Amino acid sequence: MGRSTTPAVAASGSWTDPDGVRMPAGEVHAWTHGTNQTVCGLALSRASLLRFPHVPWTEVQPATGADADRVQRVCPRCQAAAGGRPRRGWTRHDPRP
Ligand SMILES: [Zn+2]
């Protein structure tokens, strides 16, 4: 149970892509919906991290992700815990208005 859930992203900064979608920038951590902390245990509010529930963790991996343009650092602890490999059959999220 819960094993099939891809974590979302929490980041130290944000930018808006040409489609008007808020995207993570700076340092990124894995974050699971419904929690107030990152996978590595940082409290989101205390660490001033922004949540990106619409951005899957796999998309901010610099090597493989489509949304990693402004990502400067990937938390190694979150990467170890959440993994950085794209899933088979995963497609980019649909930017919605
Ligand atoms: Zn982390």
C-alpha cells in the first residue's frame, strides 16, 4: 500500500513556465501529498519550501526529468529514498488552466 505513489516536489524557489505553470527551482526535495515534511524529514514551513503537488518527483531529476530546467540541487537523501528513475509509461503532466 502506498508503494505505487510517486512523490511530488518541494523546492526552495519557483518560476513560471511559458504555459503559466508554476515550476520548482533551486533545491528540490521529494514530498508526499498530505504530509507537512519532505521525504528526508525537513518540515516544509520551517525550511521555507514551496509545494508543487502537480510536479512529480521524476520530472525534476536533471538527467531525465522534463521540469528540471531551473533545478540547481537535488537533495541526495530524498533521491536515495524516493529514487530518480522515470517509471515506464510515465507521461508528462497536462498543464491545466
Ligand atoms: Zn530532501
